[in-house]
Amino acid sequence: VTGTIVGVRGRVLENGEFRVAEVCFAGLAENYDGSERLQGAMDVDAGDGASDKKYVAIVAGFGCGASQEGDSGSAMLALQLMMDTCSGILGTEATQRLASGITRVVIAGGLLAAKAAHLTQPTSYALIKEQAQALDPLQDLDAMLSELCETVDVDVMPGVADPTNYSLPQQPLHRCLLPQSSSLSTFSRCTNPHAFEVDGVHFLGTSGQNVDDIMMYSTYDSPAEILERMLFWRHLIPTAPDSLSTYPFVDEDPFVLDKTPDVLFAGGCGERVETRLVASDGVRCRVVSVPEFSKRKVLVLVDVTSKDLDVQTIAFD
């Protein structure tokens, strides 16, 4: 993958070519406070109370404002069901037990469908009408998010088609786009990439542009495998700025992974939920790829109280 820094060992042949015998990557950086967190998780696992479980819910790719043809109506219904489930209003007894442990909902980009994001500066009356129509789905989503924020903390990250700057790191959505939700203390407009901490568990994630770009220009076909390789490369966006636009930083590269997070996730990529536990020399990280909700209608829950940061899913199809 372009942009990856490697060390190679080999020998120079008589014709001047260099024959590579071994390739070495940087390897996993140390965790932030892994030993303390893992010991705490073992202590929690020793109990058998389901009420002690705490989850971070991750979802991506709502695709609001897509064409009215097809199953857009069922997609909006599934979205409302997901919101109500996270609020603890709907679901079976088992689902409600899971929902009662959700401490934060992270929306990893993709609020708007790519064809719906006509939010550039209008130059004619027709474009003004298009812009107004593009804002309609945001207003509906704002109403749903404000209801969700009454019961749980919500983080919203921008995605590739959302109305913010295109180059990474993407800045938070303007508060005027989601006025009802932005007025609540439980609602956070976040950057992409987004890093946060819940009960000593460090999360780092993107809206999926870095994973999609690598899949486009390499033979990798598994988002979870790409996330794992990023940990060993110690870089979150190795293909930037060659094939993925980023801000031109001069003195340092903010995408270098000096520390390994406990959870590394990417939203809106892949055809299904993929996860694996990466471990090497005492360093551990749970990687999770989350598909678009508009296509797969699935919510991902990461158990921050379990030793291995176990992942569960709730489907709404």
C-alpha cells in the first residue's frame, strides 16, 4: 500500500537488483493504559450481572435523502426502530437489556446519501430549491436525534457526502444543520477521525474513507484486515495524500499511531460487520468495520466491560 513505511532485508545481486528476503513493519505501538484496563475488565467479568454491562453503539451510513424509489420507506422505518431501541422503548426483553447498557451512540458518518448532498452555494433558483429539498432529510434526522439524546450521549461524525470540508481530517457538522440536537448537552458534533474514551477504553475511528481507498487501490478485500494492517503500519491513513485528500500538515503527521487504541473502527465500509481481536507482544486492539445502515440495517455494540471487548449486533431487517 502506497505511503506505508517498511524496512526490507535482502542482498544485492550481480546485476544490481536488490532481492528482498524479509519485510519489516513498525508493529503495534503500546496501548494507552492496557494493563490497568484489562485487569479491570477481568474483575467485571467475574460477576454475572447483565446490568453491569456497558456498551458503545456504533452505526454508520443512514443515507437520508436518497431516491424515493425502492425501499427508502423501509429504510426510514428501520432507522426509527434503531433509535427507539437505543432509547429502550422497543425490543424484546433481551434487546432491552442490551439497550439499557448503551452509554454512547456513535454515528460514523454517512448521514446523507451521496446524491442528496446538494448543499453547495446556490447559483440559480432551481439550485436553491434543490438545496432546500436536500435539507429536508436533515430536519427529520435532527428530530429523531434530539429524541435519542434525551436518553443517551450521541456523537455524530461527518462522512464523505456530508456537508463539511472534503479533506481529512473533516471538521464537525455546523450546528445550524442539526439545531435541535446541537442545543442538547448530550449531543456532540465530532471530527473525522474521532477519538474518545469510555471507562478507560480508548476508541479511534473514521467514517471509512481510509479503508475504502485502500480497498480501491490494493488486493485487500476485508475491511477488518485493513484495519489490522493499519495498526502494524502505525498509520491511520497511509494512502494520503496520494489518493485520498488530506490537509497539508508540515511539521507532523497527525495520522501516525503513536499509541494503539483499545478499539479501532471504520463506518460505512464492507458488506457486513467484521471484527477481530488483534494481539501481539502484550498489546491488544479490537477492530470493527460497520457497513452502511441503509443497506444492512445493523447496529454494532462494543462491550467495554469485557476482557476482549466483545462485539454484538442488533439487526433491524
